[in-house]
Amino acid sequence: MKKYLFAYAVLATALLFFTCRHYRAENRRLVENQTALAADVYFATKGETPSTTAKLTLVIDQDILFSDGDHGYISPHKNNPGIWDETRDYFYPIPTDDRSLTGGALTQNPGWNDGLNF
């Protein structure tokens, strides 16, 4: 019994060691990527001619949208209000593979078109 407990303790310690080591390596990689990204991207306002050595220049409100005009969170859906369509949005579409496997026994949910005609 003691032999198994010792083996379990060694295994748990090794697993914890490698997990922490992996976490530290991932955290270090993330910090390096964030630093590199911050150095390589410049956010310009419309009409501005930037004098920078950044590899990528993004124009605010044209190439990138922020939540508060020229600052804030990056807003990928600022121009898309996300309108709810009651005839379609209550159900997800049935996956095409599932419909193909049943040979048309399953019909697609209303408002969704997957291109299958049985």
C-alpha cells in the first residue's frame, strides 16, 4: 500500500511540476506577443500621416472600431446592432451532416438554408 501511495505522490508532483512549467512558458510567450504587437501596430486618426516605423497602421473608424470613439475597447460589432429575427433565431440550424445522414428525414429549422434539397 505504501508503495502505491509513494508512486501516486511522485506522479502527482511530476504532473504539477510540468503543468506549472507549461503555464510559465505560455505566460512568457503571451507577454512577448503582446509586447511585439504593441510595437508593430499604430492607430492613426482619419487624415493623419503617421511618421512611424510600425509594420501595421490601422485607421480608427475605418480599419478598426473602438467602443468610445478614438479610445476604449475594440468593438468588432459597432456597425452591426445584432437584430433579433423571431422567425429564425429561436432555433439553431440543424447541422448539414445530420440532415445528410438521415436522408432528408430531418427538415431544416425555419429561416435556415443549408442548400440541401431532399
